[in-house]
Amino acid sequence: MLSLLRPLLAACSCLLLPGGQAWIPGYNNGFHYQDISNGNGNGEIYFNGVRLLVESPELSVSATRGSSVTLPCHFHYEPEQTTPRRTRVKWSWLPANTISAPVSPEALTREIEVMVAMGSRHRSYGSFRGRVRLRRSAPGDMSLVISELQLNDTGRYRCEVIDGLEDESVTVDLEMRGVVFPYYSQKGRYHFNFFGAQQACKDQEATLATFEQLFAAWEEGLDWCNAGWLADGTVQYPIKAPRAGCGGVDLAPGLRSYGQRHRLLYRYDAFCFSATIRGTVYFLKNQTKFNFTEAVQACVSDGSHIAKVGQMYAAWRLMGLDRCDAGWLADGSVRYPITKARANCGPPEPGVRHFGFPPLYLEFGVYCYR
Ligand SMILES: *[C@@H]1O[C@H](CO)[C@@H](O)[C@H](O)[C@H]1NC(C)=O
Ligand SMILES: *[C@@H]1O[C@H](CO)[C@@H](O)[C@H](O)[C@H]1NC(C)=O
Ligand SMILES: *[C@@H]1O[C@H](CO)[C@@H](O)[C@H](O)[C@H]1NC(C)=O
């Protein structure tokens, strides 16, 4: 795509600054463009008979929380240019929760700067500062390396290569490996407004799931007939086996959506997303059982902490935790993780079994996290 709004930047050897799209009418930097309508929209553009191509071998990359990830992006010219050109690179992103259902029309167009680079100089922004670099393993390699990945780094990243007045870009989606789980309050069902749901997931070492994450969970078999908030402010629920009371039998399997709901006024459950954990979740071996206060203390005495629900789900889904003993978790719920379904350990599918929130004086085992 030809960028008509960048003549100043093209003439200036300074870094491209966020929002710095100044406009000087009629400015000419000396280049002549023979055919400005030749860009085919596929990451290439022709000028002076030279073609700028920007490519990524991967449209989507998945990574684990806390690790480093490389989002591939390469550019080259056809024919190859012998004299070095002043090429700038800008990486920007659309956070995952603004992709599927933008809160405002503004959010659609508002990509956030991640990094800009020209020559050996570069600058990174916001929560990416100090966490991103260009790989530069070969000429034209502008792949972005992000380290210490956070749950909320997911989204669509754009690699934009700017040469003079021309710019071309490709996008790469970053997904986090993890697990989606439905969550409701100790106080009962349909208790959270949007912000309460956000906080509830955070309290359990998770974030509100994105549409893509819930969709992937549905593809993997999640069927849940209670509506929950997603990160984009919509309320949805995943149905594999259509039935009455869950959208009806006539509706095909899929995500049932109530669309955007008022974030303060409406109350639902939450769909949380938990990614890889660094530590391990384990069932505390002890002859005796504990009430909730004793359970919290027992983990501390064992040099750890009572496990949170997000940690339990991650350990179950990503590390294969399997234990047929009910145990307290940090939110006051009692659950146990089953990866190989068997007799006397709940339903015939794998899952984290849930006993709800029993009275805190009742005695169970406990799951700790270290
Ligand atoms: C992402 O999460 C981190 C750590 O929880 C937080 O510090 C940061 O502000 C979040 N970034 C955004 C854009 O919400
Ligand atoms: C069981 O837990 C209790 C209370 O935390 C503790 O006093 C006791 O030593 C534990 N027993 C074993 C066998 O770990
Ligand atoms: C758990 O038991 C202890 C005594 O071992 C008691 O002090 C505490 O109040 C009990 N907690 C609950 C929630 O019942």
C-alpha cells in the first residue's frame, strides 16, 4: 500500500515517532514513482522498476508465557539493490481483545507502536520497552523478538517496512499456549460485571479469554451452558451439543453470543485464560484432611502456597496433572484434575472436577503451588 501521509518521514532521517504522521503538502523528496497503482496488496510494491517485498513465512505463532518468541518478517528488493537504502521498520500491534469486536471504531485503526528502527538505531515503546529487539540474522531480517512474554501480549503484530514514500507490511498473529476455563463467583452464578470478571480472572492467575481463545477451546471440545464475559466486552458461551436452554436444538454447535453488554450494568460469569506456569501444582500428602484455614496454612508449612484456579487448570491441561483427590484451592473452591478419565473419578471425559464452594469448615485435601 502506498503511504501518502508520510512525505515528511520519508525525507527525514530521524526515527519514526508514534503518532508522528506530519503532513507537508507538495513536499518532494526527489524520488519519482513510475507507477503508484501497481501494488498488488500482497506485501509488494513497485517503484522505479524496483519491487519491495515484505514477507513472513508464518501467519500465526504460538508461545508460552514468560518465554521469548520470534515473529518472522523479512524484506528484499527485486531486483536486488547493490547500494544500501534507507529502510525503516516499524512494528505495531492490535491487542487481541480489540480484534474480534472493537469497543470503538477508533480501536480498529489504532495500532499501538511496539518498536521502530532505522539502521542500527531503534526505539521501543510502552510495555514493550526493553523487551523487544530485531533479530537481524541476515540482511533484510526484521523479525521481532519479544522476551518475557505476558498473557496480554497476544494480538496481531504488523511488520511495516518503509522505503522513501513506500511502505509495505505483513501481519503475524501471536497466540499464547494455554487453557480457557469458565469461572463463577463464590457468591453465585452471574455475579460479575465486566470489571469484576476481569479481576476474578486476575485473582486466579489468569486473564479474561479472548474470542480466539474461547473459539479454540470450543474446537477442542469445551461445552458450557453459562454465559461469560470475554476480554472484548462481549458475552458468549461455547456449545458442542445443541440443547434446549442453551440456544436451542435448532442452532448449530458454536459460540452463542449476546454481543457487547454494558460493562457495569450486566452480570455474568467469566471465561478466563491461563497459560503455562513456571512452578508445579501438587496435592499435599498428609494423613489428615483440612478445613480451609488449615489448608492455606498447610501449604505455607510445606514452603509453598495454596494453588489458584488458573494454576490448577494450566497444570491439568499443559502438564498432565492427574489426581483423584478433592482438594481446596485459593478461592475456597474444591476441585481435582483428571487427564485420564476412570471409574469413581467423575464423568467419562478428562477435566477439572468442581465441587463448587463448600462451607469452609468442611475437610478436604489441598493443592499447593510451588
Ligand atoms: C499486561 O500485563 C502486565 C503484567 O500483568 C501489565 O503490567 C501491563 O500493564 C499489561 N499491559 C496492558 C497493555 O494491559
Ligand atoms: C499434616 O498436616 C498437619 C497440619 O498442617 C501437620 O501438623 C502434620 O505434620 C502433617 N503430617 C504429615 C504426615 O505431613
Ligand atoms: C479450622 O480449624 C481450626 C482448628 O484446627 C479452627 O481454628 C478454624 O477456625 C477452622 N476454620 C474454619 C474455616 O472452620
